Amino acid sequence: MRRGLTLDSRILKILKATAALEDVSVSELLERIVLRALEGTAAFSEDELKAISKFRAIYGLTAKAVDFDYIETWENLNKQSMG
């Protein structure tokens, strides 16, 4: 099934480079990442993370996961409003 997805162009470049390194499609890589995240396991080996770190530098991606922790912020706001 095809679905649209909007991503930062630098993230997409890193996904493409990582998928090429693994010899899989970007879709397959995304499925692996999501499934492992849902299972609470690491999506990448140490070697893969080293390569991804280089890709991040090459493509200028400085954003970190913590920059997008909206769920935690939303949960804290709900707790505060419930007092």
C-alpha cells in the first residue's frame, strides 16, 4: 500500500544512504526502524550508527530526537491541566 510521507530532505538523504548501505529500499528500512521501535529494540548496530553519524555530518543534519519529543511535552501539559 502506498502512503505519502513528508520528511526533511536531509533525513531522506540519510535514509537513502543507509538503505543503500544495507542493500534495501527506503520503505524496507523504514519498516525495520518502526517495527524495532515498537518492540523496544535498537534499529541499528554500532557500525550502522557510525555510518549514519557520518551521513548526518555530510548532509548537515543537526536535529536530535529530543527536539521532537512532543508526546512527552503533551503528556506533561495534560498532567498539569488535570492538577
